[in-house]
Amino acid sequence: MTASILQWLGAAGLLAAFALSQRGTWAVDRLSYLVVNLVAGVCLSVSAALGEQWGYTFLEGAWALIALRGISRWGRSAPSGSAPARSRRP
């Protein structure tokens, strides 16, 4: 897969997830939102590394790791005992 394809896939994934969260379709702690952010972050990080763009590699790698942490904690109760938020749509 070329760096250009990874860039387009990653950018499209991040933008779609963000747009859906802003629309109220996806809550930001929803598993699908976190998985899209993880995959997109990895795609963009790999693409940046292939182009030796180290600041961008760091940014997108951190984005992916943060999403991975959210996935690893998904479904667990919050410290207050509340369940993770779901989509705001009825």
C-alpha cells in the first residue's frame, strides 16, 4: 500500500468519525469511534514515518495510542461507577 493511499484512508476515517460525533450519531467513547480513530491514526503514522515526517509520525502515533487506551478501557465502569456514554440519538 502506498503512503498516499494510507494518507487518504486515515484522513477520511478521522474526518468521518469526527463528523459523526459532531452530528450526534457517534459518542466519542463508542467502540466503533475508537476503532476508526485507532486505524486512522496508525495509517497516518505509518504514512508519515515512510516520508520521514517525524513530528507528524509522533502526533498520529500518539493519536492511535490514545484510541487504543480508550479501547482497552471500553465497557468498564468509569471511576464514579457510571457506564460509558452511548450515542446521543434516541
